[in-house]
Amino acid sequence: MAANTLADVALNVGLSGVMRLAGLATRLLPIPQPTMMVGPGASGRLGQAIHDFGHQKILIVTDTTISRLGLMLPLTQALTEGGTEFVVFDEISPDAPIDEIEQGVALFQREGCDAIVAFGGGSVMDAAKVIGLAAANNKRPLQLVGYFKGLRGPAPIYAVPTTAGTGSEVTVAAVVSDPLSQRKLVIADTRIVPKMAALDPSLMTGLPAHITASTGMDALTHAIEAFIGHWGTTFTDHMALASVGMIYQNLPVACANGHDLVAREKMALAASYAGQAFTRANVGYVHAIAHQLGGLYHTPHGLANAIMLPHVLRYLSPVITDKLATLALRARLGDTSESSVDLANRFLDSIDAMNRKLGIPRHLAALRAKDIPALARAACREARLNYPVPAYLSQEDCENVIREVLPRRVRKPPGRT
Ligand SMILES: NC(=O)c1ccc[n+]([C@@H]2O[C@H](COP(=O)([O-])OP(=O)(O)OC[C@H]3O[C@@H](n4cnc5c(N)ncnc54)[C@H](O)[C@@H]3O)[C@@H](O)[C@H]2O)c1
Ligand SMILES: [Fe+2]
């Protein structure tokens, strides 16, 4: 890593003190956990359960693809049979743009809804969380950016994830995008954790292989970043390691055969476990960089994480060797007779191999060299202010890490063919 300036060192010492305090607070913070229904048909059973709570009218938040595929049918049938009214809002685009969230808030209020079902991937679940929080507080999404910005909690939120990646069904976070500033923004509040969630693998059998791959790599990144950071607890380590083992065993299977319900269910569980790990232990530089790439180039979140993950880990590997070795053991890449360094290196190589196997590109086609300083600055700021990273990267380190994924033609020195 590049040598830090004196000012950098002072800033880092100050920030690590603040981060330690924040870590302590996170350990003590009660984070609710949703009741989970798991297995094929779980979304219909969730519909029956929601009916029993006697809501007046439910806003179902989703996107046009989910609507078109008819994935909500078992849930809406259960609601209809029970006599629970609902209205469907299927306008959410990837990365939950705030103007669409505002339309959802208006519909929630106009229809007099008193509960929300989030039915979709992370974008939909995060939009639903913010619709609930904004409606409860009569605030615009931008006013809620940050931690605990609403006085009141949202109406009850129920979640049906249709990707196995974000773990948003169990997390305190919602990530939205502001098309104007081209930034992704995080809203965090323990009250936006859904009350109940259905992990239904039968909804995921039609998920295209490339989305299965990138969303699965998002879950892997959550587990790894939660495990290598400074806020891990016995519980989060336990969840993170279980998730890593399950992803190594099941992600390639789910990508090769989307109809394998066992692999799909294991992936859905692994994503939730990783969510439970990182909602307490938080994430790190991979996410800090991926959020900038998502904001500027609209790179899908999981894809940005998958591309950055091996490079960030290689950079940090001298300070996390033992943790990487533990991850290697959990991924069944070796045994305890081997040295930590060998195991750690094997784990790093295995992420490259996993990306190759899943068809994840090594480089980010959209990345432009001239954008790298600003991307690195924003990523360093996000990581320093929010994440309990194993070590701080300097601006120069971070630029170097991002430069690793520049498309090849741009990386050649000028004048060479
Ligand atoms: N709240 C959190 O804790 C958290 C954590 C990580 C990521 N995120 C955020 O979540 C968002 C990404 O979510 P995502 O990776 O789940 O992707 P996504 O929700 O954007 O969905 C990706 C695409 O897959 C399609 N899709 C979803 N389910 C499908 C299915 N079953 N069959 C066919 N197509 C389907 C969607 O229509 C969409 O086009 C990002 O904005 C990211 O920042 C949030
Ligand atoms: Fe993520």
C-alpha cells in the first residue's frame, strides 16, 4: 500500500476511534429479525399469513418484469381468497430511483394503505422500505438519507426476495439512486427491517444465469466484507462463514441449472445469512467502490462487486491473511495442515476462478480512466465514514485498485498498438 501522509494518518487514527465507538453501538443496537418462511410455495403461505394481520389495504411494490412473469400470483391469490385488498405498484427500476419512490409514496397515501409487500430484487425491496418510511414521516426520500432520519417507523413491511443476493429482506439498509447527482444513497433505520419474509426458490427458477451469478456474488461480498471488517461478532462470523460455504457449493449449480430448487433455496438462505452478517458488521471497500460505479455508470450492483472483489481483497491480503485462510477452509479449498498464506492465496485465486466460471468479466467496460480519481475519492470517503474496514486505503491505493479493472485497450500506454 502507498505510504500515507501525516494528515492521512491523523485522520485515520481519529476515524478509527469513532468507528470503534460506532462498532460498540452497533453491537448493542437491537436489530429486529423477520419471521422467515422458506421453501417452494413460501410466497403463497406468506400471503395467507399477511391476511391474518387484518390490514385494510396493502401496497405491493414490484417491477414490470416480475409483474409480466406472473410471479406474484400465489401471493395475490392468497390475499384475494382471504379478502384482503391490495394495490400493485410495479414501476420500480433497477437501483430504485427516488422519483419512482415518490410515485409509490403518493399511491400509498392516496389509496390509504396500511402495509407494504416488497416483491422483487434488492431494488424493489429497498424502494418499498423507503416508500414506507417516507410515507410515515411525510418526508422526501432525500431527507431520509443517513441514519435514523425519520421520527416514525413505517407501516409493516413484508418481503419476498426474487433474487438471492442483497439480503435486503433482513437488513436495516435501503440503497436508492439519485439520477440528478448520479449517486447511490444509503438510508438506514432498524425499523425498516421487514416483519416477515418468504424465501421461495420456485420464484427464482427463471432468473437469468447472468443475474443469478452477479446477485450471488453480491451475497458472497457481503459475507466476506462482514467477516474481514472490525465489527464482526460471534453471531455475524457464524452467519458469514455459513453463507460463504453455501455459496461456494451452490452458486455454480444454480447458474448451470436454474431449475435446481435445492441450489436455489440454499442460495436464498445464504443471501439472507450474509444479510444478517453485514447488517451488523457492515461492508467495506468493495461496496464503497461498487456504489460509485453503480451511481455513475449504472453498473448492476452485484456485477460491480464481483469485478472489484478479487482486487480489493488482494490489496488488503497482507492484513487479513488469517481471515482469508479461514474463509478458504469454509469454502473447502484446503485443510488445516496448510499454512495461512497458502490458504489465503488459494481463496483469492478461487474468487478469480469463480468469476471466470460464472462468466463475470475481469474488466469493467464502462470505466473511463479520467473518472478514476473522483470515483476513488468518493469511495474512500464512503468507506472512511461508514465502514469498519480492515485497513484504510489512501487515495492513491484506491485509484490503483480501481485501475485494475480498466478495459484493456485503455490501460495500454499511449502510442502502443
Ligand atoms: N438494502 C440492502 O441491504 C442492500 C444490500 C445490497 C444491495 N442493495 C441494493 O439492491 C439493488 C440490487 O438488487 P438486486 O441485485 O437484487 O437486483 P435488482 O433488484 O435490481 O434486479 C435485477 C434485475 O433482475 C430482475 N429480476 C428480479 N427477480 C427476478 C426473477 N425472479 N426472475 C426474473 N428476473 C428477475 C429485475 O426485474 C431486474 O431487472 C442495488 O440498488 C443495491 O445497491 C441493497
Ligand atoms: Fe451489496
